[in-house]
Amino acid sequence: QCINNNQGFLMEKLVLTGVGLVTPMGIGKEQFWDNIINGASGIKRLTKFSTTHETYGGEISDFNFDVYISDGRFRRAADISKYTLVAVNLAISDAGIKTLHDKDTALVAGITHGALNYAQVFHRSLVMEGANNISPIHFSDSVLNAPAGNVSIGFGIKGPVHTLVGGATTALKAVMLASQMLKIGEVDKAIVVSSDELNELSLYCYSRLGINTLSEGSGALLIEKEGKTTETTPYCYISSTASQFNPSNPDIALYDVINQCLAKANISLKDIDLVMTDSYIPDKLCLNDIPAGCIIPLAGNAFSLTVMWHIILSSLAIKNGTIPKAIIKNKVLLPDYLRNVLVFSTEECGIASAIILSKYL
């Protein structure tokens, strides 16, 4: 049985007005988009770690933090915090916002690993040298909410600040939380960001599980209510979001989540022009005739961050009216138009989350 659309309610219209990217394929939306269009890979031999054999991944190179952030307080911050600060700075600049020094802005960070490099240095120093010789920043910047904390301090965000921690679906849940705060009127603007950094120990552990070619960087987006936006034209509508947990039948969880998204957006499956996912697509979903894209072959796997890159890439594709051929993994004809994009992700434990982005009219 294919997915059928049931009549549902329309979400209060939320729009995506700014994006910021720190990726192995470039920093900023222009470099990122150009490399995606040209199929340029960000996968390279890693130079950050002195591994005994060649290891490849999506490493951030030629990254000059001071070019983007002049605040000296963060020069010793962990890489994941630096990536987060730059991505958020690019997103708010892209939206035409000059300041966030108010209480009407929320910040939601969705991460998978955190500052593992600083955490390792802190614990190594504690064991080998004792508590008196530990650098305080190695602790404060290794906690999981450090990236969000640094952003709130750096940009003067006085509204709600949240950090969600988990697998690939975490970025989608972060967008859901931000959307809920906007819908109930708690805030007028919400920044959603996802980030990760490469770590030698995690590379080894994941390789033993058969998961290779990891990545790092950040992706940030700004969500606002339609009618309360800045002068910039929004990238797209956030038409609907949904998430579900069904450990006994993960396929049913995904099936139900996509149905919920279609119903909330008041569209049917035939209205979806592109699917972006890091997950497998069960045949029962009847998505085989829709172009399906994934950025992992070009950028590497960064778990929650990968899904955030999918959301941002989808918004750029909608605004530009173009589906980059390099990301498409199934052999189907690409449509001449782009109205609605379905982004979804699943986790082995039975979590499924999805979002539908729609063309701004």
C-alpha cells in the first residue's frame, strides 16, 4: 500500500530566511552550492590525526576562524564551537539581521558527538597530570551544550537556548522544537544549528562498525513567521514536520511519519518532487519514481549534521529551482520544477523523523 494523503491542518506558515554552512566542500552557501552543482567531492585524506594508515573523510581545511568571528573570547574554543559560531553568523547575515540582542530569538542545537577532542585532552590531563594542571577550557568547552552556550554568549541571545543530543534524526527534532516555539508565540525568530568535529578515536570505533568516511562542520538556518521576516526573500516554507518512535517496526514508524507530514502540509505523495535522505527507502513507501538524493558521497557522514545539510541543500534547490544531479542516487528523470521536498531520516532503534519544505510563493 502506497502512502495516501489524508486531509489535515496546515501549519502556521513558517519560513526559512537564512542559511549558514561550514562544510568540507566550502564555507558559505555560494561555495557549497557551486561545488554541489559541479559534483566536487569534499572527501580527502585526513591530516588532523597521525593515523598509521591512510584515512579519508570530510575534513574542514583552510579554515580561518578570525575571518568570520572577531570576538577574541572564542579563539581557544573547540572546533565544534568554532564551526557553530561561524555557521550561525553566516545564517543571520544571510537573513539580513544585524543584531540578536533581545528575548524574541530562540536557539536550538542538535548534535551527535560534541567536542570529543577536548574531552579526551581533559581526561588525559586529569589522569596523567592531576587536577591542578588541567586547562579549564578543556572542560567547559567539552560539555555537550558548549556550542549552543558559546553562540548565545557571542550573539547575545537572551531567549530559550536548547541542545538536543542524539543520532541522525536530531537535526529534524531540533527544527520541530524551534517550530513549536514559533507557533505558540514564545519567540519570533529561531536559529537551528547542527555541528560535529572529527575525532581519531571515534573514527576508529566507527570503522570497526563498518561506518567509514566521517565528516565535520556545521549548518545553521533561521526560521521566522511569515509576515515578520526581514527584507530578504525567504528560501521556502516549512510546511510540516513529524517524528515517531516504533522500536518493534521501524518501517511503520517511517511510513506513519511521512503520512503525517503529507497530511499536515495538505499535499499528496505526487506533489513531492525530491526526497533527501541518509537512510534506506523501503519499497512499500512507493518513492521509487521520485528523485532521491544524499550528500554523504560528496561530504562524508556527519550523522545529525548530514541531515541539517540535507535541509539546507533542499532549501537552496527550491529557491534556485534546480536539483543538483550529483546528489541523485536513483535513475529517474528529474522534474523541470521543484515545489516540495521531503527530507527524512531514520535510526536503527526505530526513530523516524521528517520535514517537508515547499516553494515560497
